[in-house]
Amino acid sequence: MTQLTTRPMPTEPPASPSPANRTAPRRRETERPTRKALRTASLLVAAGIFLYPFLWLISASLKPSTDVFDNALIPHVWQLDNYAEIWRAVPLLQWVGNSIAVTLAAAVTVTVSSALVAFGFAYFRFPGRDALFALVVGTMMLPAVVTMVPQYLIWNWLHLASSQVPLWAPNLFGSAFYIFLLRQFFLGLPRELFEAARIDGASYWTMFWRIATPLCRPALIVTFVFEVQASWTDLVRPLIYLRDPQLYTVPRGLKAVLDQFGAGGEMRWDIVCAASVVVTVPMIIAFFVCQRHFTEGIATTGNKG
């Protein structure tokens, strides 16, 4: 009986990579630095476009009045006295102090009140909750000019129409946008945390202050920063309520500076630019101080729902 022997099949040598496959990784390696350079260049161009107006404002504040509009970023003649003159001409320091007080009061009150209302909508379940929340959100469609006259009549009846109270007191009742924003954060919290706290005997205020608030701190910081920016730059309400120059906020003071030194006044646009720089710097400092929390809050906003 013959025994069959099996011979191993000859293995084919590994196919050598084609020239196209050899050059593909090299192309990717060369494309990455190119793409990175293009991305960096585009970001620099965009940053320059956004920074140019502020750089122009700083440059104009350091020029004589005759050279303000020459479009040169580096002044031919440096005039640092513009800043000293604006401090002597108007009570700018007092206006900045008024704005800081009003801004902090408005930001704190709207953050606390909106968080309380948002927590109620997120935690409690009661008949008509969704309809009531839709009504609150629907108020954002109401133009602000519609409520200006009724609000003024109310503050005038309370004998507060010529004070700074109307600039921040309406925030005691919350803001529809901030209520919506904070409610989304509260809905993302595990309900088991609150149920366990209720079993341990925690009150609703304890659950809000000890559990919900620390976990939603990024959203609260975003709300606070948004309101700081909105209150600091608000001009309409100060124009309506503030008549005493000693009570002016920064935007209302800038309007007075524009009336005195701008068109229809002395045409000292260098003084107007100097005042604009002084009142813009605090917002830039506040942004850089809160930048990390602000970015974190914006990023986590997209993950809640």
C-alpha cells in the first residue's frame, strides 16, 4: 500500500507595496503641517479682524483730536493727557462705581432667582407644569419695548423712577432665558440624589443649595457672566430712569461724554475714545478672569438635555 505524501504548498512572497501606497503616508505627514499652518493662519486673520477695532480705539485715544481718524495704529504724536483730561472733565470713577454696584446687584439677583425657578420646574411635578414653563419661555418672544412704559409707571408709582433700583430690581423675578438654561442643567442631574436626600430628611432648600447648586456651578457662572455683560452695557434703562449725573452708570456717562465732546459738542473725539477705553477694560478683565468657567459652562450646556 503506497503512502501519500503531501508537499507544502509554496507560499507566495508578500506583495510589495505599490508606489502609491508608499507615498500615501508621506503625503499625510506633509499634509498635517500644511493643514495646521493654514488653520493657524486663518485663526490669526480672524483674531486680527476682531481685535482691530479695539486696537484702533486705543490708538485713537492716544492721538491729538486732529489725528484721530487718520487710521494709523501707531500715533505720530502721542498725547497721554487725554486720559487725565477725561478724569478731570467728568466723574468717571463715580460712574464706574455705580456700574459695578448695579451690575453686581443685577447679576446676583437674576442668578439666584432664575436658579430657584428653574429648580422648581426641574424637580417638582405638578399639573400644568409644562404649560406654565412654555408660558415662561414664551415671554422671550415679547419685545422689551412693550413693557417699558408699564414698568416705568410702576416704578414712578413707587417713587423710585429717578433711582438706580429699576436697573436691577426686575431681576428679582428671574429671566426666561436663564430659567430655560438652568432647567436643562437641573434635568440632567440624577433624581436619585434628591430622593436619597429626602429620605435623610433634607429640605427642598437643602437639596437646592447643597446638591443642585454645586453640581450646576458652570451654568450658574455662565448666567452670572452673561448678566454682568448685559447690565454693564445697558444704555436704554439708564436713559429712562437716571437724571442725576451722580447716579449715571458707565453707558449713560458715555452718552453724556459723547454729547459734550462728540458731535454737537467740542468735537474732541480723542476724549470720547479715551473714555471708551476706560470703560471697556473692566469687561476684558472680567472675561479673562472667568474664561475657564465660562468655557466650561458653554461646553457642558451642549451636553445637557
